Amino acid sequence: MNTEVSNQNLEVTSLTITATESDCSVTEEEDTDLRCELDNARAAGAESIWGKSDRDIAVCRHLWPVLPTYFGAYVEPFLGHSYFFWLTCYNRGWQRAILGDADQRLIEIYDLIRSSARPILERLDSWPVPKPTQRTPFLFDNVDDEIGRIAHIARTGAWLDLTRHLDKELRRNFESRVRKLETDRILACRDVLDEFAGIEFVVSDFAETVKSVVAGDFVFLDLPSQFSKEEHVRAAACFRNLEERGVSCVAAVPVDDDVVALYNGFEVQNVLGPIPTPKRKSKKSKVIEPPTRPIVAKFAVGNHAHK
């Protein structure tokens, strides 16, 4: 896969980053190839019940080329919606997975999907599917317990993904498509958790989650947007410690010069968002401005993360 579209030449000083961008344009053929590879991965594995955002898709498309084909453990200390993890299940050869988060309720969701998938689906069947013109958040009956909360997440995620690119055919079959997508995601998530005995969920601080990793493992640090400066300093120190231990690691960090400066000495890449629709310079002008892909995150790539 061609990864040159995301590489940048960066000069990093103590707190100032001067970026001299290389040609970030991609051909339609290259963009289609990148999408097809992840579409195939998505079809073979499970998907996050939360659905996906433009940032999720962009991060996955940039992370996929640096993910080793075979490695000891897949470790994600900031599990969140876990969009990327599910794509690795049937497409990369990891022996075990350590998935951590400081939010205990988030970890409990996966335990309930493993043990109570059928009640979740029954709750979804009892609710009407909102029309594509309705607005979130949706109000349903009987959502106050954990089963209802998970069902609400799955319904909203499927609805949002399908309304992203509506066409006439999808509008005609919208209700059945939403029900199929949410059902497929719940069952696929349960099947993954049943099939792969080496998946371990932990409720802990990110530094504790990575204590047991060794050389040959892969760590993905998808840093929360609400992190404080002090937490970013801790995360960067954790990243460097993992590198010194021979661990393959990648960190997705905010588009912030001060944060990126903490990863001085490592390759830093721009995570490019979707190609926007070309716009005319003015209503009367025939000249169309070439679209510029937005930078939605930065990647710090460890020296051991390259294939």
C-alpha cells in the first residue's frame, strides 16, 4: 500500500514545529485502493457498535500500512469505541489482545455483549427505526438499564453511518438496512469475543495497561482529545519507554504543535481527512479551487513500527 500521501518533512525544535509539506495529493485510483483494502478488512471482521467518524476512517487508513502482519500482542490502552481493533481480528496475526480504558462502564459493555447479545437484539426489535430526516439523540422507551444503553448505542451508530451517504435505494430500504447493520455488529462483536480467547479487558491507567508488553508486541495509543498538557507529557514519556523496550508503537495525537514537539526524534505523519467537494472561488467564477484534504490528527510512528 502506498503511504507516501501522509508523510511530511518536519523540523522540530523545543516548542515550535515548522512543517514543509510534501505533495499530499492522491489520485482517485490511490484513494480507491486504500478504501478497498479497509473495506475488505471490515467485511472480514467485526465493526465497532458505535459506528465510525471521518476521523476513525482516516486514522485506520493511515495506521493500516504500519501495522505488522504478525505480532505477539495487540495493545490499545485507550480503547474508547475500539474502531480499529475490530478490523485487526481476522486480518492480522496477533496472539493476544490487551484492551484497556479508565472508564469501567465502557469495559462492561463488552462483557455484556459477550453474555447478553440476544436480549440486546430483542430490545432493538422493540423500538421503531427513526427516519433518516430525524435528529439525534433518539428517545426510546426502556433505555435506562445497561441492555437498553448498549442497544441505543448500536441503533445510533448504524443510523449515523447509513445517513452519511443516502441515495434513493437506501431511502427505500432504510429501516431494514439499519436493523441488519446493528444486528450484524452486535453478533460479530459477540463472535469475536467468543472466538478469540486471548482478548483481555482491563480497567486501568494507560501506563499500567502497557507495563506487561514486550518486544514484538504492537501498541496503539489513540490519545483522547480532552487530555491535559501534563497527561500528554506522560503519554509521550510512555511512548519513548515502549520504544526503548523494543515495542512497535504508534500514537495518534492532536494537531497541536506543543503536543507534536513531545515526539521529537520520531517520524511524524499527517493524518489526512476525506477529500472535500471542490468549490468555485465565487458564484460567478468558473475557476474551481482544488480541494485540500484537512489534517484531522498527527501520527508519531515508533522506529520499531515499520514493517
